[in-house]
Amino acid sequence: MRGSPHTHNGVSTVNDWASVLPLVILVVAFLLLVIRPARANRRQFQQLQSQLTVGQQVMIASGIFGRIDGIDDETVQLRIAPETVVTVNRHAVSRVVEPAPDQTGTDI
């Protein structure tokens, strides 16, 4: 009796592959469920950042809405009220908001 109990003349048996299969399935599931969506989200965020322009209505990560008054490499000047402009990190902008159509026809 030479070799291990799972080999037959040095050839791996089905039992060897069956013990490795759950690990392979976990790695593939991790790639499909975690890595790919994270990459897609990162690409989408980078695209959003590259397309920011003055005048856009945006929401920053903390939930504050405002209109972009100025953009630098690292910061955005955001008008959140008629006489109030705040400077935030450019990466704080989480989404561009489409302006809601004025339903009443008057400013509130």
C-alpha cells in the first residue's frame, strides 16, 4: 500500500476534488457578489465626479442639497441658500439631482 488513501497510483480521486469544491464556490461567489458591484459603483462615482459642472443641483453625502457655484480640483462651492455658500470636499457630492418641475408656478 503505497501513497495516500485518496490516490490511486498517484492520480487524484473525486474525493480530493469534492473537498476543494466548496472553497472554489466561495471564492467565485465572493467575486460575483462583492468585488464586481464594488468596481461598478467606483466607476459610476468617478464618472459622476468628472461630470460635475457649475449650476448643477446636487446632494452631498450628509443629505444637504444645493447648487454648485464653483469647482476646484479638491473642493466644490455649494449654494445652499440665497446668501449662503459652503465649501465641501468634491468627494462629498454623492449625486446630481434633477430639478423638480415647479408644480405651482410660484416660488415658495
